[in-house]
Amino acid sequence: MLTKVIFASCLVFWINYFAVILAEDPNMTRALELMSEVPLIDGHNDLPWQFRKKFNNELNKVDLHTLETTHTNIPKIKQGRLGAQFWSAYVPCETQDKDAVRQTLEQIDVVHRMCQKYPETFMFATSSKDIMDAFSMNKTASLIGVEGGHSIDSSLGTLRMMYQLGVRYLTLTHSCNTPWADNWLVDTGSEPSQHNGLSPFGKQLIVEMNRLGMLIDLAHVTVTVMNQVLDMSEAPVIFSHSSAYSICPHKRNVPDDVLRRVNETRGIVMVNFYNDYVTCSKTAKLKDVADHFDHIKKVAGASIIGFGGDYDGVTRVPEGLEDVSKVPGLVAELLRRGWTDEEVKAALGNNLLRVLAEVEKVRDSLKAKTPDDVPIPYDEVKNPCRTSIGYANTGDLHSLSTLVILLAAALQACVTA
Ligand SMILES: *[C@@H]1O[C@H](CO)[C@@H](O)[C@H](O)[C@H]1NC(C)=O
Ligand SMILES: *[C@@H]1O[C@H](CO)[C@@H](O)[C@H](O)[C@H]1NC(C)=O
Ligand SMILES: *[C@@H]1O[C@H](CO)[C@@H](O)[C@H](O)[C@H]1NC(C)=O
Ligand SMILES: [Zn+2]
């Protein structure tokens, strides 16, 4: 009996003790205050991929209030104070040259349907203004990023239509080369380089993305592609879910010289929480993620940092960052490490808002420019699932105009002769 009483009072004591710690951690209190002033904007979440994998996109069968098998659900979103999310419209590389476009459209559709199904929680968003409007209504601004250039099937028309459907970033590659860009696996040596970075069509695409107002995402590409895009893009770039190479030398991470260039060009690196990219091992802790934040701040400044958790896209996440509800703990850790309020607010959302606003400004400044309608050369995309319709005609036209030029030259020769 006595032991029971002692046990019970000990339990009460410990529960109270921890409640006091939680309530009175001044850094956590401050973190939550800052998160009520500036939206936490996360660069990459694969919940739509979980809808595909677990439910074949039958969202009617899903209750996002109670779904427990994912990193992301509505109670976790509320607890984590998720202000805005780029939901990933990801389809695997095995769809390349097959049904990638259809599958990507279905992922875009499932994000739209999620927003329609839970209008109290989500607001579909496509601009920096939308993000702030959603935040003021206490809703999670929901943007779309397409993860992997294979999703546009080497077609600028498809890119433009995806923009019209609300897509606001394109990750140039996933973990496979496209017919116009090399992916990070080339840097590991496990895949050969096909383009030494970007092909001429890849460069056309960058110019067109600037014109459209589509964010260029350099997560997943080779360092050569990173530098080529930094050389030529008129607008700042993003890394939607990448960490610091100096802390964990994984080729998915960003080397210091690129971090510095991102600062020079006013872009953003949104830190990935995947254990394998955080510690280069299977395990990691919240403090290890904070080390990436500290390092990027030291090398390139707090104005290029953001959050890119990669929740529901990875299988191993750090202790202390188990799901989207835990992010305030990381914000508190940054305060504990001496980050100023302004630095924390920059990382939370102000940096991404600046980048998005700048991309919108570049788009507006290029309004008079005509869309690029020069297709990728047929030889570069020839495969059994692709017809050459259209190419044949332009080919005929080309030979026709060549003929005209030749005739004219011959005529001229006759006249002068
Ligand atoms: C915003 O959402 C939080 C979390 O659900 C809630 O506690 C708060 O009352 C809401 N505020 C407004 C203004 O709706
Ligand atoms: C970032 O770039 C700005 C110029 O845009 C420069 O003033 C600043 O020193 C840079 N920060 C770091 C840490 O290099
Ligand atoms: C909060 O962080 C500051 C450093 O900014 C530190 O001095 C203080 O001890 C921290 N408080 C707690 C409860 O961790
Ligand atoms: Zn990824």
C-alpha cells in the first residue's frame, strides 16, 4: 500500500515536473511566439506520395484527422504550426518515358482535392501573397512542387500547363538523369554524366522557368548543374530539401562554395531532416539538424536558410523530429544556440517569401517576352513510347526553306554570272 502511494505521488511529481519544464522553457515559448508572427514554410513534404502508395490516391478513404501511419496529419500540422507547405508532386523515375506526366497530374490533383476536402486546414496557394493570406486565416498555405524533370517529359508546353495548375517549383531532376540534365548520382560515380550538367534544352528550360515565375529547385542535381543554373538564372534559386555537405558529405547535400553562391544570388537552402543526409548514418538527433542550420548560417548567413523536412518522403527521421508536430522544438533549439529573433524569422519563412517575391518580380519584368516554343531535338528524346508527330512537319518546313534559299542562291548566281 505504502509503495503504491509513494509510487503514485512520485508519478504525480514527475508529471508536474515535466509539465512545468514544457510550459516554462522560455525558448519554446519564444519559438511559438515567433511562429505566430512569421509562417513556418516547409519546402518539401511527400504526403501526396503516401496517398498514392497507401491508398492509390483514393482520398475519400482517408481521414487526415486520424491517419496515424504518416509523419503528417491534421493534428500534427496544427501542433507543428505549419504555416505553408510545398506539397511534393513526386512520381518515381521508373515512370520516365512512360506515364510520368499522367501520374504527376494525378499527384497535382490529389493536392487540390486535399485542400477541397479540408478547407478549414488548407488553403491552396500559388504566390507569396497567398501564403500570407492563408497565415492570417490560420490555415496552412498549400503550394505544389514537382519533384523531378522526368515529370514534364522534356516538354516546355507541359511545364507551362503545370504552372497553370498551380505548380510553383520544379526540381530539375530526381535520382535519374533526364534527357537534358544530370542528377546527383553522377557525382557519386554510380551513373555516367550524359550532359556535363545541362544540355542546350536544359538551358532553354531555365530561361523559360524565369519567364514563367517557376522556382528552380536544385535539390537532386549535380554540382555542375547547380553552378550552371547559378550562372544563368535571372531569379534566385531554391534547394527545397538539401543539407550541408561539410557536415555530412553526402552528394545530395550542398557544398560550401555553392552555399556562398546561393547567398550572393539571394536564394535559399531548405534543410532536409533525413538521417542519412543529416549524419551520413542511419540515426540522428534534433541537435544534428541544428548543426546544419548553424553551419549554413556561419558559411553563407541566416538569410539563405529554410526548413525542408522531407517528411513522408523518407523512412528515417531524427530523434526529437519524429513528425511534423516536432518542428517547434528545432526552432527553440536555434534560439537556445543564440540565434536572434530576426535570424529565426528569416529561416522560418521570411527567406522563402523573399525568394518567391523576387521570382514573381522577375516574371513580371519579363511579361513582354514570348514563350519559348522550340522543342527538344527529336533525337534527344527518341524512345518507343514517343511519336515524332509534329517534328516531321517542321522538318519538311526546314527542308522547304533550305530549298528556297538554295534556289535563291542559284538564281543569284545565274544573275551575276
Ligand atoms: C489558430 O489555430 C490554433 C491551432 O489549432 C488555435 O489554437 C487558434 O485558436 C487558432 N486561431 C484563430 C485566430 O483561429
Ligand atoms: C551574404 O551576402 C551579402 C551580400 O549580398 C554579404 O553582405 C554577406 O556578408 C554574405 N554573408 C556571408 C555570411 O557571407
Ligand atoms: C534559452 O536560450 C538561451 C540562449 O539564447 C540560454 O541562455 C537559456 O539558458 C535557454 N533557456 C533554456 C531554458 O534552455
Ligand atoms: Zn527528394
